[in-house]
Amino acid sequence: MQQQKQTRKLYPSDITKKQFQLIEPLVRRRRKKRGRPPANIYEVTNGMLYVLSTGCRWRDLPHDYGVSYVTCYRQFIKWVNRGILKKIFEELKHKADKKNLLHWRNAYLDASDVKSKKGA
């Protein structure tokens, strides 16, 4: 008798497979010839988004993602250090702009990013 793959509960922070395809070329990892098989990068991404959207601790990541919180955390740190999160943002922004989904009149500069001059 074949066992059916049990699907996990969906969380509001999850992205769809179609949405993941937009960023997959940026996050795809090279397959190593030795060692443990790589974790499911789609589930790792959803795990990261769960922690970032809920504000919970990494160790509070639900078990049904099928990847450990340590794997999600390490991958997140790699993405931050390699600038992959910025690349994802820029790529999605570019694609949205090409489809006229961005309204630049509604864009604002956050003053916390602008250095103030002393004595001004």
C-alpha cells in the first residue's frame, strides 16, 4: 500500500509555488556531491517568512514545515550576508514596475535613513 504524502497546514505567511518560482533562480542552491541531502528550499523560505511575519523566535517555528529552525536560521543568515534578500526585493520591484503595479507617486523617503547635518 502506498503512503500518501501528508500536506501540512498552510499559514498566512506562506507563499504559493507560483510565487516561489519568481524568486527560485535567486535562492537555488548548488547540489553538493557529499553530505546530507539539501533541505526543501521552498519550505525553508516559508519557514523564514513565518518567523519574520509573526515575530516569534526561530526555535518556535512549527514542526510541520519539515525543516528545522536551525536550517531556516542558517539559510536566513546566508541570504542576509550574501545580499540575496535585497536581490529578491529588487527583482520583485522590477517585475511589479514592468506590469505597472507600482504607483511611484505614493513612494516616500524614510527620514530615518537620511543623515542630518549638525547645526542645521
